[in-house]
Amino acid sequence: SFEVVCNLSGLTLTVPEDRSVLDILNEAGIEVPCSCQQGICGTCETRVVSGEVDHRDSILSSVERAANETMMTCVSRAKAGSRLILDI
Ligand code: FES
């Protein structure tokens, strides 16, 4: 599991291995719009403040991945040992 800190709402959430960041955010009452849930539509894109993202979507280019400024919360996760801070 890993932690996600939601900067604007002030919540820190734990994302278990078998759940998506998107699910955990929505469950906590932080509404992130979503559609495909497969990393292909871009609807759930969320701004990243810090933390290393393990990008698992099919949308971002390698340059965008390296910039680490945004993530698709339906499929992407934190890299091992990292905590994500999101602008949400
Ligand atoms: Fe489509 Fe996340 S819901 S990319």
C-alpha cells in the first residue's frame, strides 16, 4: 500500500494494493470524474505536486511521464516507497 496526501482537502489516504487511487479518493468524498477506468480516456487526470508516480496509463507521453506533473488516478500508482501528494 502507499499513501496519498490530498493537498486541498487536507486528507491523507492509504491506497491498498488491490484498489485504485481513484476509488480511494471517491470513497473519501473527493470527487474525481472518471469514465474508462482503464487509463485510456484521460477523464480522471489529476495534478501531482510531488511523489514518484508509477504511470500505468496509455495516454501520457514519455516526456509527460518524466515531468511527473499529472497522473491518471484510475490506473497509476506510487512507485515503491514513495508517497504521492496531489493537488486535489
Ligand atoms: Fe479514463 Fe482514468 S477514467 S483514464
